[in-house]
Amino acid sequence: MAVDPDLFESMKLELRRGSLVLAVLACLRTERYGYTLRQALAADGLEMEESTLYPLLRRLESQGLLDSEWREEEKRKKRFYRLSPAGTAMLAALIDEWRGINASLDKLL
């Protein structure tokens, strides 16, 4: 039986959505601005639209997990993001959770 492509796309997006927070937090162990963050994620196979990334960054910052500051670089103002201390702690906790879920899924699959 063939897989319904629309249903597959919907489920694939749902699967990805939960992992994007973890990916963004992990990438922001190194300070980056939005464009370089998108490039780093894409280089590792996690392409993300600006319309997804920037609201996510604002939400993570409002939750206290990121710190940001505006700086001028190459004659342009850019907002640089990095993990806050709370973000570093949250990333460690999420990594532990991810590894547990991954181990369970590996057994099932």
C-alpha cells in the first residue's frame, strides 16, 4: 500500500517540530545571529524558514532561555543570540530526555 504523500508531509512536520527547539538551543551554544544560525542548521540537514526561526527565537528569549543583543557588523545592525544560563541548563535536561526517547525508539524500531 502506498503512503499518502500529504499525510506523510503532515506527520514529518509534526516529528520535526519537536526537535527544532533542541536543535536551535544546541546551535546557540555558540553565539550567532539569525542568518548564520539558519546556515548552521541547514548545513546539518535541518533547514528552517525565517517565518519559523524568528518567532521561535523570540519565544525562547521570552522564556529566559536565550540572551540577545543588537550589534553592528559589516555596517549592519544584527541581533546576536546565545544561550542564557537557564538555556544551558534546559539544553542539558532536554539532551538527557532526547537520549532516553531515542534509546526507547531504537528498541521499538
